[in-house]
Amino acid sequence: MLGIPPRILKLLGICIVKSSLVISALVHIMLLTTAMSQELPGKISIDTLNHVRIVGRIGVHLGKAVVVDVVVSKDDHSGSKAAQGHYFLEVRTVDGIPLKSRVFMRFQVRGGNMDDDDPFGGGAGGGAFRIPTNSFELYRLKHGREAKELSSKDISELEKGFIGRQYRLLAYETGGYSGLPKGLPTAYPVWQDHGFAFSSYLMVLGEHK
């Protein structure tokens, strides 16, 4: 041996072990960063989007028609001001498979005219299936006329029997970009909106019997 005291050798061994752990951690971070950069490209073209399947919030790719069990909700329980004044559909199951977490979706109902005989769907009057997306639509569907204004008491009465109502629907998830873009010229008059981002919603095709 080189005559190095055992105490020094022990300290050198500890330093080597610690260095190995640090190097191993750095390698793992580098690999993770590389994987994330591969999974989340910085740029993607519109043409590419037409050749990939984007998985939506309900767990299937956008544009895939599915049968969903939903419950009408007064909001999305996020506490966001942007959610106020809108009704949401809480999706419970997709093609019979229960979702693992609560998913609240904005929605639209495709086509159709108002049916005064049944404010919450197609009925004896032959009208198309409808679900109101806000309290003013709910009033119009229920009373057949526009409401100039609605108090909180009026809304509470209107929503009895509607909030919490369950439906089984044929629908698909779709979406698009909206909001206030970044980097607008300083002299341009901006408007009050959320930041430019992609959001999705349910396009309801009808009630699934």
C-alpha cells in the first residue's frame, strides 16, 4: 500500500460514493428532460394535428362519438370567475366506464328548435333535444320568451329540477383556441379575457335512449 492512513482512505471512499450518487442523479435529470422534450415538442404544425389523435379531458380522442352519463352542474367547482353564469355537465361515465376523477365540461347542443312543451328535452311537441347552457336560456326554454333580467331568487326557482338532472347523451369532445394573445402592440386596446389557450367542450348530438 502507499501508506495512506485508513482514516483518509475511508473519507476518500465516502467522497467517491457521494460523487457517484450526484452523477447518477444528474444523468436521470438529463434523461427525463430529453424524454419530456420529445413528448412535448415546442412547435407543431396545423397539418400535423390532422394526423394525430389528441386525447381530451374525458379520456378519449377529440371527435370520437361516445355515450356519456352526465349530471347538470351549476358551475365547474373550480372557483374561477370565468365559470360563473354557465352550466356544466359533470361526466360520470364514458361508454359505460366510470371516470376516476370528476370532470366538468362546458357544452353545446347541436341544432334544433326550442320545445315549449318540454323545457329540458324533445317531447310531445316534436322539438329537438335541448339543454340550456345558462339561466337565460333556461328561462327561454321553460317560458317560451326572453327574460330581460333575472334575480338570484328567480334563478333559484328556475333551476329547481334542472340542476342535478341526469342525462345519458351521445356526444363528442371538441375544442379550439381562444383568449387574449400575448405580445399585442402597446397601443392596441386590449379586452378583458383569459390568456390565449386551448380549451375543449362537449358537443351534444342528442339523448341516448
